[in-house]
Amino acid sequence: MRNLMTPWLFAILMMFSALAQADLTIDITRGNEQATPIAVVPFAGGEGLSEDLAQIVADDLERSGYFTPLARSAMFTQPSSRDQVTYGDWKALNTRYLAVGQVNQNGNNITIRYELLNIGGESLMLEETVNASPTALRAAAHRISDRIFEEITGIRGAFSTRIAYVTSSGLGDNTRYGLYIADADGRNSQEILSSDEPVMSPAWSPDGKKLAYVSFETQRPAIYVQDLASGRRAKLTSFEGLNSAPAWSPDGRKLAMALSKDGQPDIYLMDIGSGNLQRLTDGGSIETEPSWSPDGRSLIYTSDRSGGPQVYRQMLGDSSAERLTYTGGYNARGQFSPDGEQLFLIHRGNRGYKVARQDLSSGRLVELGDSRFAESPSVAPNGTMVIFATQRNGKGVLGAVSADGRASFFLPAAQGDVRDPAWSPFLN
């Protein structure tokens, strides 16, 4: 595929090293120096639970890059309700917001009552009660994080979303590949598919109930759609040549994909209900990596028609395409921000392959984060973070960077490599 072959494709064609478990761990490498100070006090009554709810909330908020949680060792007191709060103590600690709570357990029924306080204004911002079962404590904590994040920032929280990713186990001819989904923090992983052949390019349906992906299990690439609840799946394409990069339309009725059944790779649209195919591009160039605009009226894709990989946009029903990227000789794997005003992509600059953000109105491109081997970016549904695959200490890991580039972290597996992340839509 000449110079259009992206780093993620090289990674799929090479064998991964052994992977012992699929859960990922958070390793925050760079915090936001301008993040807002917040304190999340341990929830009273939660000592006997299997999960530390307040710690999960604090970790979520820190990972967003918007907040710096106060260490527990620095807390003068640990109140569980607002009537126990001495505001002066928290002002002295330069804490702007305070979350307190208490847990009551009655058999398998767990009730979590929490309050969010504005320390400067000495006022109550949020008071809610969340019910959970012992097996759904992390989900309950993520919901609390979502509510606190939105109450303070005005942006919907994405901590209750999920990610999909690809792993492998074994070596050489004994390699097995796995497709997993997990919480946005890498925990609670669940295997969706296990195969002796490579799996790649997972893509969430807009309702979060299905995954499209590419599997080589029939010795050549084929695009499948799998229902996550039932496990049922259907093979949509298995043409000669390339079958790759499935991307759901915002209404969930179509998949864009790259097929080479008629020669060079081009972008096609499939009506999922009927299976009918529509060819969107038809030229002598390589067109691949389609992604939909939020309004569903256009697609972007990577093309080498200018001599190197660049991102183009094409309106549906129009055979002409507009080139969007001009900074540097390599820009690929574009994705819109949820508001459609920005583009996130992989940009090759002087420091390697980097996640970048480009403003669509001005064309200004800014590199994000420190990773020099970034590939396969996927944007959080609230637009605040980008997750991607990269290399760290000789291993394939997932990385994430805030949309402003001020905060970043890694999600490595305990052993081995992990690739091809995809961030889910909002799930509730």
C-alpha cells in the first residue's frame, strides 16, 4: 500500500508478544498544572465493600485532566455529610470543591448518598442518592464521577463509557488474538472474540450494543458485526483483497468501509439492512480509514492522491472531495470531535507519529502529548480525551491525552501488547 500504510497496519501484520490478562491499569504520566483542586473524602460506611468508591471517583476526575484530587493523607478531617464540614479547613488546603458521602448496605442493596460542595461559596452544588448491587459498585462510582464532572464543568462526563481493544496471547504459530471491551478506566474487561488469526479495527455502533470489526479467521480479512448482549454475529463482507476500517453512520443504518474488490482500495457505504453497497470514491488513489461527521452528511478518509497520506472530506451525494490537512507530509486516521468543529488525527512531524488536533475553521494543527509512536486514535464521546495505541518500553500499550494536550496517561496491560482502541458512545 505504498507510503499510505499506517503504523497500526504494520503492528497487525507483526506478531504480538504474550499477554497474561486483558484488564488494563492506569499510569498517569502527566497531570494538568492548571487542573482544579478537589477533595473526594472516603465515603463513610464503605470500609467493608469490595471497591473504594471515593477512590474510584477521585481517580476518574484526575484522569480527565480537569481536576487534581487532594491526597487523603493531607485531609485534616474526613466528613461524611455537609453538616460536618468546616469550610475554613478546606480553604486552607486550597480546595475548591469537596465531595463527601456515606454508604448503607442492606444485604445486596447498597445505597450511596453523596454531596458536592463549593468551598469558596460555602454552598451545596449537588446532592444525590445512587443504588447499586455488590457487583455494580464500580459502575455506580463512575456514574457519580459523571455527575460531579458535569456539575462543575458543564460537560457531560464519560466515565461510564467503555472501550474496545485488541490483544494477543502466545507466540508465533500459537498466537491467539482477542477482542475485548472494558470500562473506560481499563477495568472489568470482557472477551468478545478469541481467534487464531488477527483481529483489528473495532468500531462501536451508535447505540453501544454492537461492534463491527475485521477478522482474518477465514484466512483473509472479513468485516463482521457482533451483538454484544447475545454474542450473535454476522459476516458483512469477505471480498477478494482488502475488507477494512468499518465505521458506523450516526443513525446506525450504514457502515462505511474500505474495500479493494474493484482494484485500489476505495470507500464504500453498506446499507446494513439490505446489504447493498454504494461506492463513494472511484479513482486511482488509495482511499481508506473512513469516519463520519457527527451530522451524518459527510465522511472523512485518508487518501494518497496528493502524493502522501492526507485527510479529505466528501459530502454524501458529491463525487468531489475537499482536502482538510496540509501541515506536513503525513496526516491520517482522522476523526471528528463530537461538535464537528475539530479533527483529531495522527500527524507525522519531527518527533514521530503524534496525536494531533486540527481546528477545521482555521486549519491550525497542534500536536498533543509526548508519545512518538501513536496510532489508531479514538475520541471520547464528550470530546475531552483521545485514546490511542502506542509503544512504551518496547511494548504495545494504550495511551490517552486530553484534547488540550495538558494531561496524559497510559493504560498498559500486565504483560504483552494491546492495540486498536475504540471509545464507545454514551451508554446511558
